[in-house]
Amino acid sequence: MDYNFDWNPAKEKQNIRKHQLNFLLASTVFRHPYQLTIYDEEHSQDEDRWITIGLDETGILRVVIQMANQKQ
């Protein structure tokens, strides 16, 4: 499956400061063959949010929160 990621550079800087993780590396969890994605009903009042758990390309287990954008 192909993914196209789009993220806010300011939000990425915050994420690096808070978690020492850039979004490019975080996005590699979607390529892991055993990644698991579930709908985050508790935090989806204003927008649909998803939680993905998987190994990044360095082999570290990551939990990634994302929103799906339906734009083509």
C-alpha cells in the first residue's frame, strides 16, 4: 500500500523536542509488515484520528498518532 504524508513543519519541530523523533522516521512504521492501526474513537470528536503501532526502520517500536486526509 502506498502512503502520501503531509505534515506541519512547526508541529514536527515540537515533536522532535518532545519525543526526539522526526516525522520522516515515524512514518516508516507504516512499512512494517506487522504494523497495527486502530481507530482512536476517544480522540476523534473534531477529526478522525488513528493510532498505529509498529517497528520503525531502525527496529524501534513506535506508537504513531495520525489523521487521515481524504484529499486526492
